[in-house]
Amino acid sequence: MRWLRGVVLMLTLACATQAHAADLISFWQRPQHGSNCFNESPPDAAYFKALRDYGATWVRLTFSKWKSASGARDFLYGSLDDYRALNPDDLAVLRATLDRAHAAGLKVVLVPLGLPGARWVQLNNDKDDDRLWSQPGFAAQAAASWRDLAEALKDHPAIAAYNLLNEPIPEKHDGLPEHASDEDQARWYATARGGLRDLPKFYEAVIQRVREVDANTPVMVDAGYYAAADAFGYWPRPLSDERVLYGYHMYEPWMATSAPDKLRKRPLRYPGVVPFASGEQPWDAEAVARYLQKPLDWAAQHKLPTWRMVAAEFGCRRTWPDCARYMEDVLTALDAHQVHWAFYSFREHWDGMDYELGSGRLPQAYWQAREAGRDYPLQRGPTPVFEPIRKRLAASR
């Protein structure tokens, strides 16, 4: 009867695998709310617990800023100039971090800031690395790196999705303006289709390698042009894999919400008229809602359910006087359609969007301590600028 026991064991394992797969995709079939973690070092257990205590259910985690245990330039990958294999010591650090997230009750979407041939700009002397989109060979390395990572992590209970690349920009250095019309995007894609800058084609190839070793874990893909909410405009159809989630980011109007406005003596206001695309545009709650409707219209056109759409980043500079009002309008628009979201960011080393710190400037003593490599305790907690996020996380507990 040994053969019968073997059959029973195989059936049991198959059922367990199917149940695990169902659990992974079912997690995304109801709205999930969380944060981004783009820290310079692996977060500790207290970090994940604090985020979970607010009511978050997931964290979008990158490892790209972490220092490699081997002293290699690129954590985990060794070198994004010539990928060969995952660094086992770095992989152990990543696993331990995932363990801490799981212990806190958080699901993790793992996202690299760079892939072979596309090192993140801030780790590349502030220059865009366009090699992935312009030089043959790097796409295959990128796909191989994800196959290796999926094989290593496919059974980790914290993993909820693989986000293949943060804010890809294959269009940027090929003549397509940012926030171009759907018509202009379609014309650009007609010439780019099938080539190295074909983002949907790239994603299909990477997912194919992932599925060689992991048939179940959902995959998240960012829209092009920094994951802009209007950058699905040229995609002729969704990807073929049924376990794909579609991510987009919301910082528009970027000239007001983000770093450029910090340099102005008088900040751009919201609501108000703000530079956008090739001109100026009035931005208010209705404009925010219209802009965030774009990826949902694309999904509806292709009969994708709303639960497969993810507002994977959004935020504004916390010292901007209109940040709280803007955040309320963004979240109201997202929640109206019950899409998943993750704010940017939670307790990052960069304080610009650390909303628990409030809207004031940090004391000079903090910067002096940081420059000297010392810790400096900061006052954290509920603040008016964090309130639009905090109340929604609390309500979803």
C-alpha cells in the first residue's frame, strides 16, 4: 500500500499548494491599506509593529538602499551591471526582515528600485540608467534575477506580491513627453512595440521566468513613466497572467506636492493653478478624482476588476501648507472605488513625507546628530497632516 500513501501525500501537498495560492490572491480581493518602506537599512520589529498598530495590512518594501554584507555595490544582486546570482548573505538579511514583518501581522509586497541595467537614479550619481531599455541583454538578466528571487521566497508567508520594478521609465529617453495624451502615447507605442522599450512585453518576459518556479504568488506591475496614473494609456491590453495587479502612483500635481515647491518663497497652493504636463492646470478635489479615474477607466475598458488596481504610492511634502487637504482629497477619491492603497511613507530616514512628525521643520540638533552618525529622538504621533491616513487605517482594523 506504499503507492497509495504516496498518492495521498501528493494529493495533500497539491491541496495545500492550491490553498496557499487561493489565500494569496484572496488577500487582494478586498481593499488593503498600507505604507511604503524605502528605508536605508532593514527595519526592525518595532517598525513593523508600529505600522500594524495603526491598522495597516501591508507594506511595500524595498531593499535597494541597504548595504550589502559583502561590500558589493548593489544589495542582493551583487552588480546591476552584470547580474550572475543572488548574494546569499544579503538574501538572509532580507529573509530575516520578512520574518519580522510576518511576526507583526503584515503582508509584504517586495519591490526593487532598480534591476540589471536600470540602477536607481539616486544610486547612480543622479543620472537615469537607461541601459535596460536600450541595450540588449539586460532584460534577460532582469528576468533571471526575478526567477531567482521568486524561487528563494515563494514559500515565505509574508510575501503578498512581487512588484517587478519601481517606477520604470522606458519612455522618458525616447521622445515621449510625460503626461502625454492617450493619442500621443499610442503613436509612440506603435513605434516602440516589440522593442526594448516595450514595457508590457518586458513584463510578460519577466513573469514567464517567475512562473517557472512560482505559479501562485501575485505579481504587481507599475505603469510606465514613473508609474503615473495616466501611463496605462498606451497599453493595448492587460498582461496575460491572471494574477497580475496593476500599480500606479499619485503625486500630481508634482510641482506643488513635492521637492520643487520647497525651493519657492511662496509655495504653490491647493486648490489652485499649478504647472502640469506642458502648461498649467487648476487642481482641486474634482481634478484629483478625474486624474485618479484614468487607471480605473483603463481597467473597466478591459474588464479588469477594481481589486486588481493598486494606488501603490501617494503623498505630499509634509511641510507644504495644503498637504492635509490634498491627502484627504486623494484618499476620498481612492476610497470611493475601494482600491488598494499604500501611502508614502512610514518612518523613512528622509523626513519629507514622514507625517507623524507634523508639518514643522526639524530642529537643527537633529541634523547635527545625523551628520555625526548619532540617533536623535523625534516626537512622533498623530498629527493633522497624518490624520487623513490615520483615521482610515484605524477604521479598517
